[in-house]
Amino acid sequence: MTMQECYKAIGGNYEAVLGRLHNEALIPRFTLKFLEDQSYLQLKQALENKNYEDAFRSAHTLKGVCQNLSFDRLYEVSNELTELLRDRTGEKPGIPEAMEKVTEVYEMTIEEIKKGLSH
Amino acid sequence: MDKRQKILIVDDSKLNREILKEILGETYNYLEAENGNQAIQMIGENIGINLMLLDINMPQMNGFEVLEIMKRSQCIAETPVIMISSEDAVNTMRKAYELGITDYITRPFDSVIVKKRVQNTLGLYMNQKHLINVVYDQVYEKEENNNIMIQIMSNILGSRNSESREHILHIKTATEMMLRQLVKVTDAYPLTEADIALITTASSLHDIGKIRIPEEILNKPGRLTDEEFKIMETHSELGAAIIKDMDFSQGHPLVHTAWEICRWHHERWDGKGYPDGLKGEEIPISAQVVSIVDVYDALTSERCYKKAFEHDTAIQMIMDGQCGQFNPILLKCLKELSLQLSKMLNKEMDDNKYSHEIQRLSNEILSDKSLPNQIYSQSLVKVMQEKIDFFKSNSGTNSIDYNVVSGQLTILNGKQQVLCQRNNPKFDLFKEFGVIEEDVQYIRVLLHQTSVQNKEISVQIKATVENKSQMYKMKLHTLWSPMKKDVCIGIIGYFDIIK
């Protein structure tokens, strides 16, 4: 599977990321590093601990990383969650549902990247 | 040594930091910080950071708090900051610019654009620093030449009259100090930096008329007769005449100011001076200032007809009107400068004497934009030295080191083991050591009274250290910003058991 196919599978925008980074070799390198990125795990942990300050920050970081890599699908869901968490109270309705969506897309993304890189 | 420019990347996401490093390439030397606290600490430790890339949302201390600290400590002028964030709300961006950032980049970013913006920012700062250095060199050369000319002149006068050599240099220094103080305490005399420089230079000429006074009167040991005194007094008119007779354009500000000073530096506020008996503000401020510092220096120097008075006595004599009446505002300035003047007598002259002139010229060139302070790093070194000196003389006891800017506090015992370390501003230190509330209040009051002139306080308090509760004597020494007036930047101290 090529990088383009991998992007397609995870709902990313390969043309956009190439257009910004101007270097094909950088894309698989960053994608690989995404596997080590801690922001999703921190987000999950923070929500479990009801630490909404940390939760907002991690969601925000995850969203930023996805923006950089043009992981559009994961960006959309993490952006939604970031906005729900922005007031740092955890009182906005729909947070667990939004988190569920993030988890679903995140797991799928990781899976596909692993598949893509092993080829 | 690595000569590449240093970029500090502050972002809590490792991936984001790596992306930036990849994009910017090997041209630069990178430092990384995961949060604001680390960033502030690194700025404090690595003096030569050329650029900071700063994220907003981070744990412990966010990007805005970092900027606020940098603004307070003035190092934002030294280190340009580019903020990188996915926050694109106008308010957020405006706030960042108001706190002094140079540029704001929103995610997702284009790699070429980020690279260019980083290059441009570094380039601008390099140019600005280069410009300051050019100005510095030129001012230095100009001032050196100026000083050499003045020294030659002082020596010529001094060859006839042994008093003049140092006298002229003292007058020059004290005149500048007084003028600066004057502008600080009142708006009544709107003197620009250029005016101050002009009057200061012209002050060197105040006694040139003495070249035409016969040597036996000039160097007579003991009191002059009335007649001799009359001749001596003509030196002010003679000096003014020398300047007038020269083939200068009399409209030139330096020539005009020098003339005023020569002629009127023996006038007095109440009209009882000479040669014209001018009164109050009829006497130009240039001549007023030179006349009061002239009297001060004459009193504190040894002359062929008298011994030197102590600094305090001299100030008191001037205040009491024993040397004629002076403008009350100048008396006030003189009193406020007392300490600095006494240092001048002991030849502890300011080693950065051209900084004002450099700042003025630089600002003029960059059309009044205030510049990054090239002496910021040097000043930091000075504060470090002050710390080292303090601890050197108080070694072997428990020591305290508190940085007001970063909130970093470290307490060590005599064996250099850490008793307490924190960087949380809300931490209650006194509670930790079991100090009672009354003592805490007392220390607060005393600390509040410290100033640049009066840096140290000593108290006796009861405290619990390493599980032992007993009386301690504690000495605290405040550190002050070398750049900004009345800004405390740190507290160092030690405490020891009362035996």
C-alpha cells in the first residue's frame, strides 16, 4: 500500500499534506512518529480522571497534530471534542459520545498506518 | 563550538517539535522545552537563544504566561518569539502580538512559509543587532576622541594650575548626572538626550578663561587679596570672550552653550553671583547646573589654598547656602545624587558611560523604535556576579535563592543538599518551615522597604528546619533589574542557627 492509499484509507488528504510539506519523504516519517504520539492516550487518561484542563489540552494537541499531517477525519472528530472541552468544566453534553468517535477514528487510523508502513 | 543560530522550540507535543525540526533542517541548533516552565528556565540559562517558537496550550505554564514573564523581564526585546498554534481566533492572535511576539503562524502550516518566516525574523534581529554594534563602535570612537581632546585641554590648563586636571572630568561627569536627575524629577526643563550630551561636553570648557589669569594669582597658596580676587573673578568673562573671539559660527549650539557656561557659571540664584548678577531663571539651566557641581567639586578637592572637605560636609555646606544660593530643584537633585557623587570622588565611575548616547543614536536611526537591549546579557552577568559575591561571603550556612521572574525557589543546607525546591508560585514557603504568621508579616514589611540603595534585611525568626525547631538569624539580599528602575528580580539569602 502506498502512502496515498494509506491516507485515503484513514480519511486524510495526501495532496494537502504534500502541498504544505513540499517533500514526499517527510510524510511517511511523520506518519510513523504519529504512532508514538501521546496526546490520544493523555486525552483518554484525563477524561477518565475527570481532569478537564488536561483533557482540553490533549484534545487540542491531537487536533493540532492531525492538522499538521492532514489527517482530516481524525482532525474533525478531535476538533469537535476540543470545542466541547474548551470551557474546561466537562459539563457540555455529548463529551462521552464525541470521545467515542475520536477513539473509533483514532484506532482505525493507527491500524491503517501500521498496515501501510509494514508494506 | 556550534556556531549555528539557536532556536528554542516550546511545544508539549514531541511530534510537533520534530515536525518543526525536520522542516527547518540542519541550519539551526535546536533546544526543546515541553512546557512554559522549562522554556523560562532555558531562557535564563542559555543566554544566546536567537529565536523562540512557542505553542499556546501547554501543561504547567502556557504560552501566554511565558510571554508575560518574558515581557516583565524585558527579555522579549532580546529574543524574538514566533507563536505557532491552531488557535485562529483574532482575539488570541491580538493578545499574543500585544505581549510582544514577532509573528503568529496558524496550523496547519506550509513548510516553506514557516521556514521563510523563521529566516526573516532571525535576519531582522541580526540586522538590528549588527546595527547596534555599528552605532556602538562609532559612538565609542567619537566619545573616545572627545574625551582625549578634553584630557589634552585639561592638561594644558593643568600645566598652569594643578587643580584642573581631574576637576574638568569631575565636572563633566557630575553635570551629566545632575541633568539626568533633573529631567527625572521635573518637567520644567525639557532637555532631550541631545541637549544633555551638549551641555555635558560644553561643561568641560567652563574654566578656560583661567588660561588668561596670571600664574601667581592662580596658584597662590592661601587667601587672595580683594584685588587678586577681582582678577580671578574675570576668568568667567575671559572664557566667554575666548569663545566669542574664535572663528566659530556663534549660532552653533555647542558654541552658544559653552559661552553661556563660561560666562555664567559663577552666577547665583539670588543674583549675588558674578559677572552679571543674573537672578533665578535668568541664568540658563546649563550654567546653573555647572555652577552647583563646580562648587561641590571645589569643596571636595584639595586646593593650593585649602584642604578637601568630606563629601557629607560639602553637601551640607551647599544646602546651608554657605557657597551662595542655588535653584532649590537643583539642591534637591544634588541631595538625591549624594551617594553616586561620593562614588565619583572615589573614582568608581560608571563603566557603561556611553550607553545613553548609544541608545539615543540607535533610537534615532530606527525612528524612535525602542531597541533590544544589547546590554541585557551583560547585565545578567552582573547580577550573577552579585549573587556569587553574596554567597561567597556567607558560605557554610543554609542558603536561599529565589527568582522572582520564573518563580523558581531553591533552599540548600550548608552541605549543599536541597532542603526545598519549587516553582509553583502558590506554594507556601513559610508554612513549610513552620514560621509563625507575625514573623511572616514582619519579613514582608521589611522586604517591601528594600530598594536598589538598600538591598538587605536581617531578621531573627523561629523555624523548623530538618525537623529541628529553633531560632534562626536570616539575612535576605534583594536583586534588582539592571535594566528597569525599581524592579526586583530576585531574592537571595542565608539563615543560620543563633548560637
